[in-house]
Amino acid sequence: MKSFTRKSIVSTILIGSVVAGSAFTTLPFTMNMNPVASAAANSSFTQFLHENAPGRTIKTSGGLATVTNLSSTVVLVNKKRNLPSTYAPQDLVVPNIPFSFSGSSPKKQMRKVAATAIEKLFAAAKKDGIDLKAVSGYRSYATQKSIFDRNASIKGEAVANKTSARPGQSEHQTGLAMDISSASAGYDLQQSFGNTKEGKWLKANAPKYGFIIRYGKDQEKLTGYSYEPWHVRYVGVYIAGEITSQKLTLEQYLERAK
Ligand SMILES: [Zn+2]
């Protein structure tokens, strides 16, 4: 956490630019900028990706590979890359969006930047007559551990590992992910959500607000997870657009950015 100051500044600049220029679809920093500012912004974007490259953001100790760019919007967490058990984001808030359940709960939370973006996503859905509800956002290491342990005791560890994350390996611990469903899918987190009009709308529109469908269809081998049309992950508008249009996983996108 101590070394993230510089990265945070760069990412704040990037997020600010991208959100401010929501019309960006191809190049991130070329609109409304003079050529010098544009070149500088593009080079800080390249620098940002460079600093967040998978090989540069991992340390292994006692056989456990832990990510080091914890507070980055492109932090890569998967079966090979763990968040520390002690990590909790410092800027969690509850977005002002409809949830599938009532009452307060830690799982309503997201990090500030993702919460602001998901409010815009839900507002756009509503405008299009699409009724989405948020089901589950932030999850602590301890909560993930109890979910995994319960699944493993019911289904066996191998099956549990395909459908739920081990503690430290869940994107929900980053505060950048949200599970979304709809009445038409019974507010369940099932692959059938992807065939509903709400699921189709989400897939088509999430990138405009900075989110990717993190575990895509036919990407199981790359992500380690079954298709999850309900799980969106915030990465920022520009990167979400690139990943989606090029049909990449977050792993592939960051790996290219060495
Ligand atoms: Zn999820």
C-alpha cells in the first residue's frame, strides 16, 4: 500500500480523462487536447500499463504468489494471483442502484470509482427500459473463505474451485466487481441470465461505463472460471472498450502490455 502513490496519481488522471471524455471509443487521450498534452497522456497510459503488467505486479513468498498493485483499477486477481488476506479497499461505498435484496450489507459496497461508474450503467439501463438489480459486490477475504469452504464441503473441492474462488483469489475482494441479475432470471447468478434481454443489454453496454464481462463464454481455459454473464469488473472505459472489442480476457490484455 505504501508504494501506490505514484500509480494512483497516474490512474486518477487516466480515469478522470476517460470519464470526462466518455465519447472516447478508439484512442484514449486524443480528443480535446493539444498534441503535446495528448502525447504526454498517451505516454502515461503506456507507463500505467507497463507498471501494471502481470510480471511486474507479483511477489512470491512461502509458495504464495501475491499481487502488489492492490489498489490499481487493473489489478489482476485469479487462481495464480492472490490478494493478501489482510487487504480491504479503503474507499468502499454503497452505490445508489437497486439491489435484489433489502437492508444493509457489506456486499452492497464497491470502490468509489466503480460505484460511480455502476450508477451510470444502471441509469442507462433504466433509460432503455432494462431492469437490472445488483446482487453482490465487495466480499472480504473472510467471507470468501466461508463461501469456498461451504461449497467445497457440499460439491467437493475440484467443483468448488471452478465455480467459486478460493479466498484471496476473488475479484470481489478488490471492490471492483459486481454480480448483476434480473427478475427474468429470478435474480439468480446462472448462465441463463446471459440469454435474457437484460443479460444481453449488460454485455453490450457494460464497456461504455468501464466494465467488462470478466469470465466470458469460451474463455474458461484462459480465466479458469466458467462463463459468468452476471459478473462485471471495473477496469475503466478505454480499457473495457479495448478488451471487449478485441475479445480478450483481462489476463491477455495486460500480458500484451509488458
Ligand atoms: Zn462475481
